[in-house]
Amino acid sequence: MNTRNLLIVLGIAFIFFSCRKDRDIIEEPKTPETMDALQVPASFNWKTTKDITVTLTGFTSGIAEITNDQNQAYHKAYLTVDQAYTTKITLPAYETKVTLKFMGLSTEVTLNGATLNHQFVNP
């Protein structure tokens, strides 16, 4: 009797597990073999960097710094009191904001175009 019950249980288990659909299989996109076969949207511009013209003005003389979210410096400059400092910096194309630091002040600025103008004010 035990052998018969064991065979029935194994038979039922075999039926349930063998009829299972493979839903976890995900088709990988096919990699083009040549550059001519590569399909790229017309809106893709192929640029990995962007140029920003930065103008900074300080309320006193000191070092200003432009950094990213991870506190990595893109540019450092010495500002002279009430004198505009202008430079062109190159940033990664994915960067949408930078942090401006001057005399203990920190300001997060969103990048909306090819220019960035900021005047630091005395707290």
C-alpha cells in the first residue's frame, strides 16, 4: 500500500511540475552586429558633455567652488570683492544641478541653459 501511495504522489507531483509555463524567461534584445544595423532615435544627440558659461560675484574676496552632488569639484576660482568672475566649464550631459560654495555658504542651482549667473550675498 505504501508503494502505491508513493507512486500516486510522485505521479501527481510530476504532472503539476511538468505542466508549468516558463514565465520567467525574458527575451534579451538582439545586439546589432554592425553600426549600420544600429537603430538610434533621431532625437539622440550623441553628446556626453555640455558647456556652461558661469558668472559669479562675491560679497568679499575668497575661493568659490562648483561641485556636484557627491561633493566632487568641477571648478574652483578666487573671487575678488564685487568683481564678476566669468568662465566656461564642461560638465557631464546628465548633470541637472550643481552646488555653489563660497565663504561657508552653499547654494544648489538647477542648470536650465548654457549660462549660470549667481551673486553671493552676505548673510
